[in-house]
Amino acid sequence: MCLRCGGVFKDSHGHHLLYYSEGGPANYQTMATMCPGCHRKYHSKKANIDIIRF
């Protein structure tokens, strides 16, 4: 289920809550599921999602 829109998609993306590029782990405890459209919008700054970084 997409974190942003709530839709269910068979090609959902895993979004790193602790950025992988900043040394965050690649495990399911630090990832959220997003649909491809919302994931693209989030990274292009066209969608605001309040994700608390730990």
C-alpha cells in the first residue's frame, strides 16, 4: 500500500526512510512502500510527505 495515496499496486517501490545514499541500511524496518507515481513526485519535490527521519 502506498504511504502517500493509499493505493495498492503490484509494482510498488520501496522508499528509504534513512537515505541509502547517506549510509542508511537497506532493510524493511527503514523503508516505506510507495506507488511509482507518488515516489516520482516525492523525489521531484512535487509531493510533500511528512516522513520523520530517525
